[in-house]
Amino acid sequence: MINRRNFSKAVGLSTAAASLVGLQGVQAASAAPGKGGAPTPAVPDITPGTHTSFARLKQVRAGVLDVGYAEAGPQHGPVVICLHGWPYDIHSYVDVAPLLAAQGYRVIVPYLRGHGTTRFLSSHTFRNAQQSAIALDIIALMDALKIEKAVLAGFDWGSRTADIIAALWPHRVKALVSVSGYLITDVAAQKKPLAPQAEYAWWYQYYFATERGRMAMADKDNRRELCRLVWDTVSPTWGFDDATFARTAQAFENPDYAAIVIHNYRWRLGLADGERRYDRLEKQLAAQPYISVPTVTLDAERDPFTAAPGDGSMYRKFFTGKYAHHTLKGIGHDLPQEAPTAFAQAVVEADHL
């Protein structure tokens, strides 16, 4: 694994320049005809890290949660919901949100359960992080905000959540942007070994299966160090600074953070039970349902979780509607924060397929 701090110096290429290489395919889509034959609008290029905070942070009761979320753009604009992953938070979209707002979108960026200011309404609710429960959180959020239909865009846990909603409730999804493509989990399949290099990248998933891993996540200092290590290794070309990590690390102080993270990874390996009320949905998801909504998938070239050969062909069969794919050169796992212009352009492209 190349150290992100030395990579740019070694090859003479900044993170911003690297992202521009990957932008070519996405920005080319802006010249392609969209709905009605009109060109897809082009998103202006900005330097990653231009923005450091959100203007509006809100709370709303939705389902079993009091959800914290950022909002940008006109109140009555077409809605885009951006979903973060682990170990990240809403700041993965701190540059994306204003770009989309400038295009006329109402952008909603929620903290997932166990993150930031999102809280469970009851102390008695099981701290469940199985995939269907998190997807239903977003459906409940849409209902609470009276959003009938939205473009869903995500990476990591966010991609999985968006994929699930697009597969099971396509009438709620106008279009989809999914980093790493099709991430719906089949727990039975997860029990089978991967290639050694792929297993190596998932080291923390197996660490969290142990009591030592649980204790590390429960300890504030160990938790921050572990999450920082993940940032360093899965985004080797991203020259983020300490302040950037610290802004996101505040979201790890949620009292349910450790429980949610540990349950998510243990459940995915078949090592922790979910809740019976989700069994019907999990059975549907285990069948690997197709996604029919208009979709743009993105692969990050330097993300260790990008499936070889990295051109989207490994998961193309799961998307049966209008579709486009782009691979971003020189970009790592936190794609929307490392390449915000490319991500925002993909949202606009998906909306105009």
C-alpha cells in the first residue's frame, strides 16, 4: 500500500490534479444528450476542500430515530439525498452539496444511525445495523420530510443503502449514483473466502468480530486512531489534513457509534443476529434483486475495495435501466470528498439519463 503522504511528492501529482484525470469521463457526460436531447448541465470544477462546513444543520423525528442532517439548496428543488459510509460522516459531501445546490437541487445529507447528531428515540431499541434497517431509516426520513421521490447517491454504507432502496422501493428513487456499484449484502455468500489481497483490505471487519475489536471501538482514543488508519490506507492519494479528519471524527462521539459499527460488520459476516421483523426484506436482498432505476456507477481507481478489473463489469448485470459507468483515476475510497466535482456531475448525469 502506497503511503498517501509520500505519493503526491513521488509522482509530482497533487490530489486535485489526480481527480481531474478521473473527471474526464464524467465531465464528458455533460456534453452528451440528456432527457429530451438537451445536453446534461456541467458542474463547475472546484478544488476539494473548498468548503469545510454546512450552512444548515437540522433534526427531524423519523421512524425510530431523531435524525440529524445537513440541507442545502432551494426548498422546492428536486431532491438529492447523499449517504455517507464508514468511518466517515456528512462531511464527505461538504463540497458536493453546494455544487448540487447551485444546480437547483435540494440536497439532504443525513447522519446514519449511530453517527453525529442522529439519536435513537428509545433507549430500549436494539442497536441494529443490518442493511435493511438502515435502508428503512432513509425511507422514514423521506416520509418525515414529505419527499416522495429523490435521487439517491452514496458510497460505502451509503451505496449499499441507496442500492437497497432502489431495488426494493424503486418508486421512491428518481435516479441512483452508487460508488463501487452493487453492494447489497448476501450474508451466506459473505461466509465464503475472498482472494487474499481482498481479505487483507478487510482487516478491520475481522478485527471487529473479536472482543478486542469491540473494546477498541468503545475506547475514544483507540477509535479515533483506528478510523484515522483506515482513512490513510483506503485513500492513499488524498492529502487531507488533521482538521479535515477532526471535523468528521466528531461524529464518532455518538453514544451508539461503537455498537452500530460492531453490529454492522458482525451481522454482515453472519456472526450477529438481526431482528426478525426484517427477515422478509433480507430474504429479498439475499436473492440479489436487480435495480431498474437510471443509474451511474463510479469506481475509484485507488480504492482497495474496487473490484478488479475496476471498469464496473463485475456488477453491470445488476443494473437493468438506463446506465453509465465511470472510473476515477488517482482517487481513493472517500470518492465524494476526494473528487466532489466528479461526484456532483455523476448525480446530474444520473438525473438526466
